[in-house]
Amino acid sequence: MRTYPIAKILMVTAICLLLLKKNALSQTVTTLAPGDHKSIVINMNGSNDYTRGVILLHEMYNGVNLANNYAIGTLTARRGTAASVNRIAVAELNTSSAYQSTAAALTSQTDGAVWKLKTCIYSGKKYLAVDVPYAAPRFESYKFSGWTISSGENMLYVAYETNGQAVNQSLISNLADYEGTMHSTQFLRTSNFMGNVGIGTTNPQAKLAVNGNILAKEIKVKTDISVPDYVFEPDYKMRSLSEIENYVKEHKHLPEIPSAKEIGEEGLDLAAMNLALLKKVEEQTLHLIEQQKKIDVLLSRQETLRREVNALKSILIK
């Protein structure tokens, strides 16, 4: 047996300890517990072209106290090929149903139709689900990454219509919209929206379309429509009051103001309407000024006649 001096053994031991200490300081090892954080590839059984379907997120409260159910993470889907439209659809999920309450929020990014929160009955249980954005070609795959747990089905794709015909009716029923019940706050430094933006609508017909009420401290409209101050120019030709009267009798609305039917069919352009009303106010102001001039002349003549009558009375009395 070969022996080594004690000093040499101690020196080697010290070197080993220093190396271990160095590695411990320069490296952090993170262990990911399996838990409820999952990466799930969702089976696309029954997902064909011209098919509508939902992805069951988790069971939800339906009159019976419920254990923890939630889905917090990102749901993605891809459709298309290199030779055709290639699109990624993304939905950020924050949903929960436990004991006797349900709360949910969804934010999505797609090129056409959008993800929607839904509720449904599947195999006798009530579920919170998302409606997959529909297009004729099917998605190639779905994947969820995040925290999720369910006392029933979890991240299960179910088709409910193919080629306009209902399918899986014995499994899924009572499909209904679910309105988000959670607050969402967004702080944007710079945003560039190249298309139309819709709030409360999936088919915005303008740069910003809001299907609901708008509350604001201040609204400023910039427009290329000229302000009708030209009404006060000396050469401006204005309708007479008699002409306006005849027009109103025939058309039942003021000249240059849209009718109730037109507003009902085309909507109300606030900028154009405000400027049109401003023009009417300016014209009415000119009419009032003109009428006041006539009234002043009549009052002056009346005063002259009054004096003449008083003079005649004095002569007659004498």
C-alpha cells in the first residue's frame, strides 16, 4: 500500500474545499417542482377544417362547493404553412373558480377572430372555456404554459360544430358567453396600432370602435372641416326666414342638418354636427341682429308718431 505524507493530504483536501466553495458561489441551481405549473400540448381530436370548438379550462362553480380550479398562463395556437397564411394566436388567461365564486379575465392577440371566454356543460359538469378563433383552415396545434389545476377536465379541446352542423351534442351543451369579471390596468408608453381597435366588439369598423359608453374628462376633436366663420363675411348669401320656414315645412329638419333617418342609418358625426350647429347659431345671430335693427326702426317711428299725436292733442285741447 502506498502512503502519503499528512501534509500532502491536508494540502489536497484544502484545494478541493476551495474549489467546491468557488463553484457554490458562482452557480445557482433552481429546482422546478412539478406541482401545478404545466406545459400542455392539447390534443386536437375532432379538429378539422371548417370546425368550431372550445378548450375546456377547468370546472367552475355550479351550485356545489368547489375545490381549487384555475388557469393562469398563456394559450397559443398556430395555423398555416410556409406557402399560405401563417398565424399565431395568443391568449393570456387568468381564470379561477373555487368554493362558490368564479373570476376570469382574458387578453388575446390574433389576426382576425378573437378568443372568447365561454361557459358550457360537458359530461354533466359546468366548465369555464375559451372559444377558439374560427377560420376555415384549422389550427395546427394548441399549447398551454402556466399554472393550472382542475377538479374535472383540464385543457381539453372539444369541437361543437363542423361544416355548420352541430357535433358532440351528447357531450357538450349550454354554450354561452362569459363576461370577464376581473379588473385590468394597462400602462402603455408607446403603442402603434396599424389596424382597427375594438372595445366590446370583435369587428371594429373604425380606427377605434367602442361598443358601450365612454367617460372622459376632456375630448378634443381635430378636423379638416372649415369652421363656418365665413357666415360673417359681407358677401355670404343667407336663407331668409321665410325660405327656412318653407324648407322646415317640407323636410321636417333644418337645412344642412341631417334628418333623423340619416342619423339612424349612418350614425352621428360629432365634429360635422357641431360645426353645422355652429353655422346655424351664427346664421340665427345674424337674423336676430337684422330683426333687432328692424325693431329699433319701428320703435323710433312709434316714438315719432307718439309725439305727433300728443302735439295734435294739445292743439285740439286749445
